[in-house]
Amino acid sequence: MKNNQSQKSSCQDPGSRIQIVGIVGEGKMGTSLFYFLLEFPFLLRWICSPEADLEKFHKTFTIKALRSLKTGLIDQQEHDEILNSTIISSDPEQLKDCDLVIETINEEFELKRNLFSRIDKIVPASCILASNSSSINPSRLFVSEARDPFIIGLHYFYPIPLKDIVELIYTEKTPVEVRSRVEYFIRKTGKHFISLNESNSFILNRLFLDIQNDAFRIVEQKKATFSQIDDLVSSRLFPFGVFDFMDNVGIDTMLASVKNYTSDYPHKDYYQPLIDKLYRLEKAGKLGLKSGEGFYTYPEGIKTHADSEKALSETEEKEILDYLSNTYINASKRFTMQSGCTIDEMNHAIKEYFGIEKGPFG
């Protein structure tokens, strides 16, 4: 942990105007973001839901701060400052002095918009409201003409400490001054970022969607099972399987995201079979790991599958792997061209997103 008052007061750079940061949401993203930002010289306001176990969160926070003191990461003064300056609460009014607020609540449009509308009435006029949404463009969260220039997308990837990439999503109304503040804030935390507009937002998830969609079409054509696809992908392309990933994210979240990504695609019918499958799973209450069943079943939290599988031949495996590899490379090229980012920027972003050592461009 690197929080200390001297660092906070001495900053004269654009990022010095972001000193007090609010985080809303206590899910895995909100929790990961809170403890990540705790390592840097910001004053934090963590706002949890009324149902949250605040006593448990306070206890965990106190234990982590004490551990940092005992291991020499911080001294006694820094430890005391962290405990005194950090607020963990269920009261949104605690955001009243924030320079930046990042929401990390469920991927539901109405929930996010209602939250932004409420926060808008609490925070200063210059406060930036950022959504960690993985599929909802920031302009859709409009709350007022005055606040509109201060609403952005700030898309982190989980687990935050291990993913060195953030997608910054700006609207047509985002001024240069707001961009400078946010970009300096991200640099201050040691993260790389790619800057995107709303026409190419969430570009890394969109890239992966092409692979997910083609993988599903292979299963629909009965050329392989879900588990066979995942075994191939996780052993030869990425550290995780396509359908494992969707189950871990949550079928409901995946469905909402895919519908958002493809809503303005001219060829969105190509994705409809996958959308239909996700819809059927959601309607049946099969939301993935969190409900105990999705593409796979999870008795006692351990994945099983009921596939009666005939082993794929080497030729079949190669054909499938070549097909998905081509999808990956082609999607990487197409989205890099659309993004406006450099090849090096996108190559780094893709490597971090998938957790691989070599990107599509070397």
C-alpha cells in the first residue's frame, strides 16, 4: 500500500484532480477494484449495497492493512492514515466529495442508470462518473446535460491486479480535460489502456464473441461437444475454454452483453443461434457456475458434463482448431482496424485479455 498524505498533496499534474475515488458495488469486480486502488495514493469511498455485510468487509480491510504494516509495505503513519481516510459504507452520501466514482454493479441497464441519476445529485459538478459496464455504452447512462461530459466507460478486467489493460470509452461529448484526468489516473495506477469511442466500445469482448459464436456453431453442427471444444481451446489457444468462460461470467450477463454488442450489427442474425441458446438457459434458471448449471453442471461447485462423447480424430481436432484460430486472427485484424489503436496497443491488450504470452501480431 502506498497511500500517504504527502503524495496526495504534492501532485500538481492532471491526475492530482482525482484524489478521492468512490467505488460502488461489492461484487468481485468492486472488491477487486477497491483493494487494487488501495495500493495507490487515493482516498477511497467504497459504497456497498444495504444487504452487504459491512462488518465483514471492515474486518477484511483492517486485516489486510495490518498485514501490509507487518510485512513492511507501509509504516505506522501510513497504516493509520489508510484506516482513518478509507470509508466503507452503504450510504451513497459518502460520495459527496469524490472526484471520480466508478460503478461496478450488475450488468442491468435500469439499475445502472438509476444509480447514476442518484449519484449525480450527490457528487460535485466536476466529478467524473465512470461505468465498469462490459457492454453498455456510457452515453446511455445520461442523467443531465450538465453531467453528460463527465460520464465515461472505464472497463477493467478481472482479476484487476493481474490484467494490465483497461478500456477507456468516451462519448462524443467527453472534453479533452476529462480525458486527461482519467488517462493520468490510469497511468498513476500502472495500467495500460486503450482509448475507444462508442462505435468500437468493448472491443476485446466483441473480438472474443466472434470466437465464442463460431465455437457454438461447431457444436450446433454436431462436429464436437461443448467440453471437446473447451478442451481444445484451453490446451491450444487460451488458458480457458469458451463455454467455461460463459458459465463463469454468468449466462444472464452473457446474454445481456451479446444482445448489446450485436444490436447494431448489420449481420446480427449470424449470432442469433447463440443468443437463443443463452436465452433458453437463462429462462430455465441455468445461469452457469453461480446457479449450479449452465453449459455444464456444477454439483457442489465442481464442473461435470453429461456428454456421451466419441473421441475426435486428430484430423477433426485440427480442422476445429484451425477454424477457431482463423476466427481469432481475422477478428483481431478487423477489430484492430476499427479501434483506431496501433497494432502494438491492440497486441498488448489482446495478450492481457486472454492471458497469453504471444498475441495475434507477434
